[in-house]
Amino acid sequence: MTVTAHVALGSNLEQPQLQLQTAVAAIKDTRHIYNVVCSRLYRSDPVGPSEQPDYYNAVVGIVTTLAPLALLDALQAIENAHGRTRSLRWGPRTLDLDIILFGNQVIESPRLTVPHYQMRVRNFVLCPLLDVAPDLVLPDGQPLRALVDELGYQGLSVIADNYPWLQDSRRFAASTAAKNC
């Protein structure tokens, strides 16, 4: 059985733009994951401790035959390969990959909560999700677009329109003012 799932990506350490690009490539190379579609690349203010760099964020939509926990294992293996450590909640990180939606399933387990428990209050998740799934309705029946309209784009900047984002990385790195959504 195939399921459409959505994964949020975030990074704010060790060349975050490159971390996200290589993470998307690793997701594309994962067995039993197909049709990877990627959002624009965003920069956002950090959540958690304020003494950390801005985050780079994106969302990928995938089609997979993996079960939810098998997908979580595959994503955590990618995080680990990128040097992810879990020492400080909401602290800086090389890579964070979160399953935010897995079809219309609602999952409550010790290892996985889907829909992601804080996605509704994070525009750095909802705005990129809107890029890849503009007509999405959440499992509870609420349209994604309504959530984005409510939260808006405050504190969020688009820094690249198309994946792979690094094809124009010199231009983006040289730019001091990212355009707002």
C-alpha cells in the first residue's frame, strides 16, 4: 500500500542549506520512497534558546510503501548520518527531519505523533507544506490554507524558490536581504 506523507526539514548548523539539500537527496535515495516533491527554501527565527543561528526550513512530500515507524527509522538514520545529536530540546542542530503527516492517519505512539504535535503553530512548517500541497486538508478536516492565513509569514523569508537550492547558492549567500513571502 502506498501513502503520501510529508516531512519537515530544518537545520541551523554546519552549512544548513547544504544539510537540507543533501537530506533531500538522501530521502530520494531511500528504498520504498518515491515521487519526492520539495518546497521552496525558507529562513526562520529559531524556536527555543535564542542564542542560536536562524533556521533553514523546507518540506518534502513523498509517496512511500514504508510503515510509519519504518519511515521514522529511515529519517533518523539520515539525521544521524548528518551528525545529529539530541542534547538540548529545540537547540541548534545539523538536521531535523519530522514526519508531519502520514496520509490521513492519526498516530499516537511513544515514538511518533502524527500529525506532528506542533505543526499548527509553526509557520516554518505550514508555509513550506502549502508549497507542496496547496489543497491539503488535515485529518481533522481543517484546510491547510486556513492555518497559513491565520499564522501568516511573520519571521519567515523565502531564500530559494526551487530545489536544488544550491544551484544559485552564491547568489543567495551574497544577498543580505531575503525576500519576504
